[in-house]
Amino acid sequence: MMPFEKCPVCGGELEVKQVEKLLRGGCNTVTLKVTAEVCQHCGERLYAEDVVRSFEEIRAKLQKQEFEHLRPVGRSFTVDNDWPNKAIHPTT
């Protein structure tokens, strides 16, 4: 059970949903699906404590480039430094 009955940000109703989460560590990224309580008014997501600990574990593995229990899916890209629109910059 989550510690909140209402959204701590806006007081809206919470609903348990499966959501997609993006985690980054260094230049590496993981996407995953996770259960969260989601505010029906503002969209704030609340995760269980053990889930947040797992997020931290995954980020640390990504940072150290330890990919055990992680499966490659597709490829990621960023723009080159010479992208024509100078308002756009690479992420690395």
C-alpha cells in the first residue's frame, strides 16, 4: 500500500496503473514498465519504496556499464555537433 490516499502535489485522486519509465545512467538508457499510483488530475506518479530502490540500482548499473539482467532493444542516437540548427545540441 502506498503512503498517500490523495496526490501529495495537488490532492487529486490516485489510480494504480502500469506506466513506462525511462532511466538514465551515464550515456545508457533503460525503458521499463512498472506499477505506480498516478494522479488523475496532475499526472504525478508515486512509486513504492522498493521500486525506487530498484530504479537506483539500475541507474548505478548503467553508470558502471554493467548490463547483467538488461536486454538490448534497438539503438539510441543523438545529433552531431554540426547539426544545422544551432539551438539543437547533442546530449552527451
